[in-house]
Amino acid sequence: MITLCGLTLSNYYNKVKLALLEKQIPFQEELVMTKSADEAVLSCSPLGKVPFLKTPQGPLCESQVIMDYLEAAFPAHPLLPADPFAAAKLRELTAFIELHLELVARELYAQAFFGGTVSESKQEWVRKTLNKNIPAFKRLARFAPYVGGDTFTQADCAAWVSLPLVAMATKAVLGEDLLAAHGVDWKSHAKLVGERPAAQKVAADRKADTDRQMAAMKAKG
């Protein structure tokens, strides 16, 4: 049995969870907090990052590595096309979403979601970088209606969990949804993917965990 380790508040955890559900792969979940210093965690994910996967052969970390393993090990219900170049183009699109959009916007998360503060210089760096990277992303994305074309793929797993965070973080901190400002209709894509049963399961579990966490915090306070 495969075990997905991490927490539902992680967009990369939910990316892998969505793929597991879409591919109809049996799995169980294990709650692991990010940046754990526990040796049992570090032996699976040396930086203590989530998600990571426990398989009968051993552990795997890094979400895209996990995605590619699942695609190779469980070929039923594919999330990539058989043609190598077409599959590579979707991996390219996924890398663009995560490295050039979400990872940049992540610099704002402390202020956008966790009550922290991001310096003016960092905010301006994020604005400048995303204003360059979003038009570049649009050259690759198709939204026809899925992010890579007419079929749901790995790239949609990445887009569904990450594009809303980019939009919300830039809106909250920079005062403008930079994706929308550049004409990226991420809301239509989020709605489309969100209607899929697997996505509804991911969203419901995330909401339930968030509600439990908020209730626990109120009980302590």
C-alpha cells in the first residue's frame, strides 16, 4: 500500500493527492508536518519537506518526482499522453507554474496568509518578476479548456492547487490579482477542475482539516 505523507494545507500535497485519486490508485494518508526534524521523516524526505511518498520499494520525496513515479508505475488512467514530446510539454508547463509563478508568489505568503510582514523591496521584486513571468506562462498555457489543452493532465493538478494561491497572495499583498491583470482566467479553470469528484474530495478534506485546526486554536485561546 502506498502512503502519502504530509498535510492537506500543502498545495503540493494536494497536487499529488489529486493525481492519486484521478488515477484510482489505492493509498492511505499519514499526517506529517512540514520541516519536521524527526529522523523517521528525514530518512524519507531529507529536508523535512512534504509531501513524500512511502512505497513498498522505499520512500520518494519532491512532488513532481512522485507524480512521474505514479505515472510510470501505474499506467492506467494516464495523466500524461503517450507521445514523449507531448508529455514533455506538459511537464514543461507544470515546471513553469511551480518554479516561475508559485515559487515567486510564495515570497508573499507570510503576509498574505499567516499574519507576517513582507518588506517593500521583496514585494516589488515579486511584482516585477511575476509581471515578466506571467506573460511568458501565457505563451505555454492553452486553457482549452484545461491548462494544457482539451484533456485533464498532470499540469492541471499543479495549476488547480497553485494558481489560486498566486492570485490570492498578489491580491492580498500587492493589491492586485496579477494573474487576472494579465488576462489569465484561472477562476474558470479552478471551477472546471473543481467539479471533478477527485478535486471535490481534495477540497473537502482540506476544508475539514482547516476547520479542525481553527477550532483547536480557538480552544487554546
